[in-house]
Amino acid sequence: MSNILELKNVSFDYFLNGETALRALDDISLTIKKGEYIALIGSNGSGKSTLARLLNAILVPTSGEVWVDGLLTSREEHRWEIRRRVGMVFQNPDNQIVATTVEEDVAFGLENLGIDSSQISRRVTEALERVGLSSFRHHAPHLLSGGQKQRLAIAGIIAMRPRCLVLDEPTAMLDPRGRREVLDTIQRMNRQEGVTVVHITHFMEETLEADRIVTMDRGKIVQNGKPEEIFNGETDLYQLGLEIPVLLRLNRILRSEGLDIPANILNLNDLVNILC
Amino acid sequence: MQSITLGHYLPGDSFLHNLDPRIKLLCLLVLIVTLFLVRTFWGFMFFGVFIILIFSASKLPWRYFLRGLRPVFFIIFFTLILHFLFTDGGRVYLRLGPLTVEEAGVFMGTFMTLRLVLLVITTLLITLTTSPISFADGIEYILRPFRRLGIPGHEIAMMMTIALRFIPTLMEESDKIRKAQMARGADFETGNIFRRARNLVPLLVPLFVSAFRRADELAIAMEARCYRGGENRTKMRELHTRPRDYLGLSVSLGMMLAILFSGV
Ligand SMILES: Nc1ncnc2c1ncn2[C@@H]1O[C@H](COP(=O)(O)OP(=O)(O)OP(=O)(O)O)[C@@H](O)[C@H]1O
Ligand SMILES: [Mg+2]
């Protein structure tokens, strides 16, 4: 498999009032393969959002290179193609919906790409079906629930047929039900359509579904591995401002009480099966 | 609170509702010009009957007729009073100290009032039957030829769309902030007008701060979805003129020519 995203020694400085620079990312190198599902975690201010914005040329690195599917983000002429290939979903669903009806919001990105109208309608229908919002086609966005709004945002992105989906805390403002809806949609896109996913989150439970977890701290990548490697207890996640998922904490307690169960169970059903 | 929209659109299914928004805007322009060509009361009567016929054919409730006039009531009232008192000429009807109401004043006052009323009602007819979104579409198309003169048609339409999109969101938010501030003892309901205006500050400041943050995030989200202005942009709903649109335009033009050549 080839790499879809490649960061080579990337650093990024925010310039506050022109002078003082704040180093948000410090010499980061990371490669992500086509079709992978990456969870990106880290405490507040560790640079996750900054990293996300570098992936579709909203920001360009102060030094180093970001390659997307063989295109370089710092090249002006590659910018729009990169943005088409890497779709972004943000935390607040309200602030990324542009139009006054659901269908028109999904169409927004396609209109920007200059696709002709008959094809736009077709793709809108298809995208709404995939996120399960077909029956809301003519609704006003503000009447949708949080989870539905976020799925609408995802529909607007997948209608553009991106190869990679970058989601910056897409579930942070949702209730458990809305979170589940959104997570299922993301997973489906990844498993069935082979879309590469970079999922930034503060919810440790959500990371268990990823192929790989990348943890960041103060602008650096500190861990990069499979969920069972990250949570095996060798590095102190608390020190990075992170928690261990409830399931794994339970597992550890049970093991320390002398129960004989494998350490790397990441699924509630598996645990139930072993225990009962 | 939640249902306020721009221009008070009343959804429906009439001839006027289904006209292409570009054509409707053109018709409005033609009819406004026509109103300024009218020279006699007969002309206004003719025009008025025409508008009333269309109004009832569009199945609009009559109370909107009067409700639409309410915001401009004072302008109309002052036009009338100023003409009555200060336009001189002809017979004197009434003396009020140094002021007189004279024939020419009564004529001009009534004439101008009728023109204003008809102007408002004609515009109302269009705004009541056009959804704000197709209005924005229409404006974008109509202004397209003036792009070279620096008139940003696409941007105006995009601003209208975004405003429409965010009005309910911001209303909801202002409601929330209002309740939060009331819970802390803020008072929005008592006191004279200045006091009340000052009491709005704790409502408006957070609302503005949040609106700016939203604008910031929205701009980034739009760019991330490849938005780069109106150039090379297509539309999902393209506008198409149909025979009925030409009929509508012909009727308006006919109205203008009739008034122009009959001299009423
Ligand atoms: N627009 C900006 N201007 C200046 N500094 C910024 C800007 N955005 C972020 N920063 C700073 O850059 C650092 C990294 O921020 P970033 O938003 O990438 O963190 P994050 O990991 O996404 O945090 P969170 O979990 O709170 O979303 C922080 O110290 C932050 O204060
Ligand atoms: Mg962030």
C-alpha cells in the first residue's frame, strides 16, 4: 500500500502580532497509508488542530513538507486539488453549514468544483443516502439534531469524493446517540469505501476503533502504534493528559485481582464472552 | 421569534410564486418605472386595480396588504402633511395660524402618497411570493453583467444566503444568552428606553463575540470545501425561463407602455 499523507520534518509557528512566534508543531514526521484509520489524540494545545489544517493546505508548514497523494501543500497550484482530495470536518457542526437547506449544503462543495447541475443532484442524493439523511433533503439545517448536522457536514464532504477524511473532534459537541451516529458513518466510509480517516478526538473509547493511534504532546508526536500497543501500560498516558479507556481500566483492575484474561481486549463483547 | 425571515415570504403555488426570480425582479423594475410615469389619478387607479387583481390571484391574505404598509406609515404620513402645509398654489382650504392648506398641496400630497403606497405594495407583492433563496439567486444572475463595473453580485447573493442560514442560529443563541444573563440578575424588561438599551450590553457583547468566532470558523470551513468566489462556480438549481415568464414580463411591459402612451 502506498502513502496518501506524508509529513516530512514539519514545523509550524503561529506568529502573534508579527513578531513572537509560537511553535505549535515541532519537527513532525508521519506517514499515513491509503485506507488507514488513524486516531489522533493529545491534550489541549498539543497541536492536533494545527496538524489537521496542514493536511489540506489551510495552513502550510513553516519548515518541512506535507505531501498529499503526491501533491505538495505549499505549491499554490496544487492547493485546490489537495482540498478536493482531503475533506475536513470540524468540531462545531453549526459553523460549517453554509446553505439554508440540507441538499443545498451538500451541493456547496460540488458547486465550488464547477460540476454541472445534473451531476450535482445525483451526487447529493448519493451522499445523503450514505449518511442516512435522505428524508431530510429539503429541511432547514437548524432544525436538525447535533448528530444529524454533523452527518450533514460529512455528506457535504463525501459528495466531493475525497480520498481522505480529516475530522477534528467531530463528536465533541454531541450527545452519546449523536456520537454513535457519527462514528458509525465514519467507520462505514473507512471500511466500505476505503477512505483514509484521520480522526482527532478526546474520547479514548473512540480510538479503539482505529487501526493506529498517534499521540501528541506539546507539538511533538510521542506515540504511534496500534491501540493495544498504546494502551498496554508501558507509557504513562496520564502524564500526557490522557485517560485510559474504561474498558481497559476495568481489564487492568480485573487482572490485578488475579483474573486470567488477555490484556489486549478492545471490545466490550469480547470481554463479556471471556468473563461469562 | 424563530420564524422571522427576511422579506416575509409566504410559500404558495400561484402564477407569481412560480415565476423565475430574475424575471420577477425585472418585472418589479418595469413596474416601478411605470409608477413614475403616471401623471393622473386615473393612472393610479388603473395601476391599483391591476395590482389588486394580481394580489388576489396570488392567494395572498389581505391582512398582509396592510401589514406591509405599516413600516412606511410614518414616511407616508409626513409626505402628506408636508405637502398639505407647505406646497402653495390654488384655492385656500384651511388656515392654521401662519400655515395654510392649499389646493396644489392637497393634490400633490395625495398624488405622492398614492405613488408611495403603490410602490410599497408592488414591492411587497414580489417579496411575499419569492423565497429569499431564489431572490438571492435572481440577484446574482441579474447583477452578473455588471461584474466588470465592480458590482459583486455573487458576493451579495452569498452574503444573503449566509445571513439567512445564520439568523435562526443567532436567534437561538441570543435567547440562551438572555436567559443566562437573567439568571445572573440582568434585567431586560424594566426601566426607560435608555436604561433598557444599556441593559442590552451584556446580551450584545457575547453575541457579537460569538458571531465573529462563527464567521471565522465558517470561512475556514468554506475554504476547506474549495470555495474561491463566484468564478467557475456552477449551481445545482439552474434557473430556466419558461413561456409563463415571458408572459409575465410582457404584461408588465404592456402596463408600462399603456400608461406611457395613454398619458394617464
Ligand atoms: N490562530 C492561532 N494563533 C496563534 N496561536 C494559535 C492559533 N491556533 C492555535 N494556536 C496555539 O497553537 C498551539 C496548538 O494549538 P492547536 O489548536 O493545534 O491544539 P489542539 O491540540 O487542537 O488543542 P485542542 O485539544 O484544545 O483542540 C496552542 O498552544 C494554541 O494556543
Ligand atoms: Mg483542536
